Amino acid sequence: FSLCTVLIASTLLFSRLHAGEEERETALASVTAVEAQRHVVALADDSLEGREGGSRGGRAAGTYLSHYLNTIHLEPAGDAGTFFQPFGGMRNILALIPGSDPAVSDELVVLGAHYDHVGYGTSQNSFGPTGLIHNGADDNASGVAGLLEVAEAISKLSRRPRRPILFALWDGEEKGLLGSYHFLRLPTAATTGKKIVFSLNLDMIGRLRNDRLEIYGARTAEGLRALVSKANESHRLLLVFDWKIDNDSDHYAFITSKIPTLMFHTGLHEQYHRPSDDVHLLNHDGLHRVAKLTFDTITSVADMPSDLPTYRPAARSESHVNQRNLESPIPQLPLRLGVGWVSENIVGGMAQPVIASLEPGGPAQQAGLRTKDTVIAIDGQPMKSQNEVVAKVATAIDSLSFEILSLDGTRRTIRVTLRGTPVRWGLATRIDPCEPSTPIVVRVTSGSPADRSGLKIGDRIVRIAGEAISQQSTVSEQLKDAVSPVEIILERQGRLTALQLSEIPIEH
């Protein structure tokens, strides 16, 4: 190819990518708090009498939802060319956006939310008082509103995602996940012959507090945590990945069917399954932020160029104990100097290097350092803070000369032979078998470049110097030949952050 041909091709590719991003932003802009609130107000109105599955109010809610799906021109995916899939006096509501790639037209992505609630409440399904309308604004008018906003946004895309997306509004969830189980046992004609490769469930997303969104099911397939965190890049929600898998919402039906599945949830509250779960208590801006994350998550999956990750059976047996064991820090390296510092001695915003304690038999004590000593200089270089001393010690080859100011005002010089070897970057990681491409930080050495950069225990490393973490190498191997400063992209509670590791020269 000529250079001109390559340049033209590159320009066209850039133009398509730029146009695609502009279209995404336009579609996302259609997800608004005002429209989401309008849906919640309609579904949580007293006239629907709590939307109990099979009730008069439940059927009225279904009619409202099917009418809206029709107005945004989604394809009916229920029985007999309708949006409805009847069962046991109840009705699932199903709508489809076909995929754009014939090669993956049989791979179905599902976005679901239950639209039923508990009606007037009983002693079996309400925390009381019973006999009053339970409007279920958060549970789950909020999830339904989020789904409708996402469906409308995706319908506005001129280029549909590669895989077909089914928008499923489940009935009978409050009676035992009846609607989702029924669909999985008896798919409709519009979905027969398609394999569900991924599902996302929205349940109670209307009470976002402190930006905190709970994520369930992220371990049902390899890489789901990384996928959601990437989708969250522009939304900056605080994602809490919970390993437990309970029989408490429709995501469970899909997980027991061995389908990679996520659930988004903003947490329980005092109004859960009570008549007081009303519209005025919702965080409508938070709901629309969760809906935007849902849009980016579901379209990322539906557009994924490669095969989607398969179901991971181990997710069903992993507990909070397994989570703690995986994410727990490993012991720090032995202290090279063996001292503790006075924490309250702050001058000019810096902690002064005053010794508070000495490790018995440690290098400092053996050399003759004492408590209350102040380190003035090391190898002739003035020391203004504890951090400077710690960094100097961390990178020294074997010994250092300390100039000390004693408590009585006398000065003395002491050479200390340090323990261990110098630290270059100062971090250790552990591989998560479910997320092997984002190793977990399990040790940050005090005073090291990792420590000084702000890296923390529990952070997950995403990229080093622009390169993704290879499953064939370790973080230490990828850092081995890195040139300082090194940019690290990390994930911390679902938020991607860039840090710079600046190497401290090794002291000879």
C-alpha cells in the first residue's frame, strides 16, 4: 500500500471512531433524571395499588410499559407478536433490539428488571404496616425506569450493537422469581434458537448514597469486574463488588442457569418492603447515573469483538471469606533500619524525623541510635522529614552514615549497616484467578516509589507504561525494564486512576 492509501484509511478509521463516540454521547445525553423520574412516578402511583403480580394494578403497569416500548420502536419479543409472555395469570414484557452482526446474531444479551411489587403487603412479604398500598418506588420502579432509559438510548444509535439485546421486564419476582424462571424454561419464539451469553439485572437502583453502587455476580465470568470498571470510567461511581450470590432477585435465576450475570443495586434501606417506599425519597440524579453506567456496560458487552467470557462455576461457592483471603495484605518486608517515628512532631506540614521506638536487636539499636534522636542528615544530605529518611533507607545498598541531634543538644555521627536489599518500586501483587489481567496490590513498602505515588493495598493494576498486564508475565517482570517515571493505571473500587511511579536512585 502507498503511504497515501494508509493515511486515507487511517483518517477514515479515525472519523468512524470519532463519529461513534459522538453518537454514544448523544445517546447517553438522552438518559435524563427527569425522564427516569417520570417513569417512577407513573409506576409508583397509588392507582396501580402496589403492582402485585397478576393483580389489576400489575396488569395496568404492564400496559403502560408495553405502550412505552412500542413508542420507542422496539421489536415485540413476547408471544404471538406482542410484548407479553403470559404465565400463571402474570405477564413478562419482552422487547428486542436486533444485532448488527449476522455472525453473532444468535448470542443474546439480556437487560432485565422486575416491575411487580407486593401490592398491599402481607405478613409474608412486608415489614408492615400491611393493608396499605406499597408503591415500591425503589423496589423496583427505579430499576424499570433505568431499563427504559437505556432501551431508549440504545434505540437512538444509528449503528446497532453487534449482538441482539433483549429488554426484559419480569413479573412475579416478589413471588419467587417466577417470571425470569419461566422465560428461561420457555423462551419465546423471538428468542428461541438464541443463546443467552450475558445478563444484567437492575434491582433497586434509586437510592444512591455517597456514589456507592453494589455490584453482584462479577465473578460469574472472567473479566467482568474489569469490564464494569472500564464502563464506569466517565461515571466515577464507587463500585462495591460483593461476592455473595443470594436467591433475592432475578439475577439468581440466570446464574443458576450458568449464564454470566451482573446485578446493580444501590442498597437496602428502612423503607424496603414498606408502604413508605415512595418517590420523594429517591435520588433521581443517582438513578440516572446508574442508568448511564448500565448503558455503557450493556453496549460494551453487546459490541465486544471477541468471544464473550464463559460462565465460571466457582462463583457459586466463593464467599466473603474467600474474598478476604484473596485481598488480604502480605507481611511487610523486615524494616531495614528498625525504627518507629514520632507521629505528632509536625513542622511546616512535614513529620520531623524523630525516633520514637527502636526494634530490639535491630540495625539502628545495634549501631547506637536512641529514642528521641533526630536525624539531621544522611551521608551529608540534610533530612527535613521522615519520608525523606524512609526513602533514603529504602534505596540504600548496605549502610548509611546518620548525623544525629540528641535530646541534650549534642551531635554525633553513626554508621548503620542496613538489613535486606534496596527496594526499587516497592510493591507486591497477587493474581486473582477471576481477573488475571488486573493483579491485586497486597504490599506497599513504606517510603518506596509505590508508597510515594499513593498506591494502596487492594488496588488492582490495569496498565503499566501503557501496556496491559500480560497473563504470561508478572507486574515485577513488566516493571523490570521500565524507565522512570512509570505511569500506572489502577482500579480502586471500580474507579480507574492514573499514578506515576518515580524511581528513587539507588544509594551506593
